Amino acid sequence: MKKEVINNAVMTPIPKEMQPGDSSFLLYWPPMATIGTVTVETAKKLSTVYRCMNILSDDIAALPFQQFEKLERGSRRVRPDGDSRNVAYLIEIEPNRWQTPFVFKKRLILDMLSMGNAYIWRPVSAYPELYQLEAGKVRPVFDKWGNRYFQVLFDNGEVRDIPDPEILHLMINPDKKGIYGRSVLGYAQDTINRQIGANNSRNTLTGNGLLPTAILKVNGQIGEEARQKVKESYLKSAADGVMVQDNAIVDFKQVTMNATDVQFLESIQATETEIANFFGLPQYKLNLGKQSYQSNEQQQLDYLGTTLNPYLIQFEQGARLKWLATEEQDAGFFRFERKALMQLDTKTQADFLHTQILDGIYSPNEARAINDLEPYQGGDQHYFPGNMAVITEKGLTMPGKETA
């Protein structure tokens, strides 16, 4: 069977015996599956790209991802069960035998940023686990009825067709059909290329330990070996601070750049802010600009709402559809604990918990649990100010009293 190379991965076409007829199957592989001339590792050599990708992946990986079930009033968190290895256990404790939840989530986000897609495989097994599939070695396949499954190339060279219900597909920048995602690096490749080119030009101009580029003319015609010796002699003597010319060198001309050339180099260099815009990161995340603590707190809320939520929400929705049975989806759901992103200072947190206790929202023991403190006897009581009136149809009523 003839194989084809797609996105640096050798993919085997669907065997004919699996195809019900001509043109019955569609292998979906859009032209933007790669990121162009910029490779992931090349892009990450730029400090801004490296920092953006790590900030996003670390922030999302650090958020607790939990399973809940709705009650008649409120909801309750599903406890992880190591014996049955339920979904709550997989996402909170051990997704598989080799990775922690943090590493598992971080790798998924890095795939989304660099490839536009990430795939989680939950095979039917007596020992449940979650696996991340390499985004560059997975492609959707559709039959003539519109059913989808995924063709996957594994490290051992085996190509398998995995049913759609077993794979959770996450994506960013979806294409027109909403079937495949496109990477941030793919859209930013022109900007990244400009910055790489500018860095290379600057390195050339300031190379050799910041020694000036020069032209040396000597008497007569010399060979390549003699040329190299003259060059090494110049670099060594110039590095010491003094250059002594002998009779062999008849002319020395330093090559310099004028102000216009310098300005041109600066103009073609992509700024850190421009790259950060592709990733949706606020400037303070990259230590740019001058913001006060209060403005940073507000920006953190904006960062959560505009940058992180698109990743978090589709993860929550996809998990609900793929990891819960149809009859469980009405009452069950998954949620990232977004409050973990908002790290409050000691005074702010104390004021917050104090207010929650006085308003009857938290009991003292619930507040102590947030600070990882042991409960005390009688601390499960909820309190509420006793001088507050209750609004009824007949007017205001003090607690325990009837209106006239």
C-alpha cells in the first residue's frame, strides 16, 4: 500500500476494503496544517514567543480541572476514585501512567498554539487512561454519511482508525468548516520571520565582540591561508585595544553604518508587543509598560475573560460531550477553577473571607478549608446579621416577627 508524507508524518491511506465505494470517504487535511517557513523550535528561540507560549500553557495547566454534578439546589464536585479510575481521577490525579495533570494540560495547550489542534484519546479499556496524540499525526476522516473518525499514525509506524467518540478534539482559529484549527505561529510567521531576520542582521553588525567591520589592503597578491592569518591578526590585536600595522598592510578602512541604516533595521524588527498581540497576552505579562498593582489586577480579569476563556470553555464543553454518557450530560459538567488564577494578597483574602462568613455564604470551617486549616467543633454554623429585614409581599419584616 502506497504511503504519503503529510506534515512530516508518513500516513497510510484508508485500505480499499474499508471503503464502501468510490468517493465515499474524505480525508480532511487543509493547506494550513503546517506553520509555513517557521518551525516551532525556530520560533521558540525568540524570547517573546517562548515566553508567550509558556505563560499561556502554564496558566491553564495550573488551573484545577474538576467534574461536577448538578443537585436540586446547587452542585457537588465528583470525588476522584482511584479504584474505578473515574474521569475525575484522570483529570485531577493521574491522566496516564507517565504524566501529571499539569504536564498533560500544558502539552495540549502547546499543541494548540503551535499546530492549532490538540487531541485527547480515551480508549475503551479496563484500565482507563487519557493519552495525548501528536497533532501532526492525526487527521479527520469522513464517510459519505458525514460520520467522522480519526486516522492516527503512532510512533511504532502503525496507522489506526479511531472512532470519533474516543477522541476529544480541541482547536483554535477554526477553518471555514469548523473541522480543523490553525496555529498562532502560522498567522504570526511573517512577524516572526522579520524579527529573526532583524536579529541575524544585528548579530552580524555587532559580531566579533563588537569589533568594527573593516577592509584591509596588502601589498601584492596573497593566498587564502595568508588572508586568514591577516584577518586573525587584526581581530586579535583589535580585541586587545591596539592594532599595530606593519609594511604588509597599506590601507585600512573601517566599514560603518549610518543613522539611516540603523533606523531601517529598527523599523523592520517586529516588536515584542506585536508578537504578544497574536497570542492575546497583555503587556504586563511580559514585563512591558508601567502598570500599578490595581491596574494589573483588572488586566488579570481581562486576561482571563478574553485570552484564557476560549481555551477553557471549549475544553469544558468537549469533556462534557465526550466523557459523559448522554443520560449524564444533563446533570454532569466539567469546570476549571478560575479563582485559582486570581492570587489575592493576605489582606484582600482576609477581607473577602470575613465578608463571606458575615453574609452567611461560608461557614468558618469552609473559610478555614480555603486556607488549608483543620475545622474546629461548631465551625460549621452559618451566620447572618440579625438586624436585617426581610422583604415580603406585605412589606418589611424583621426575622421572627410578623408584619401588622
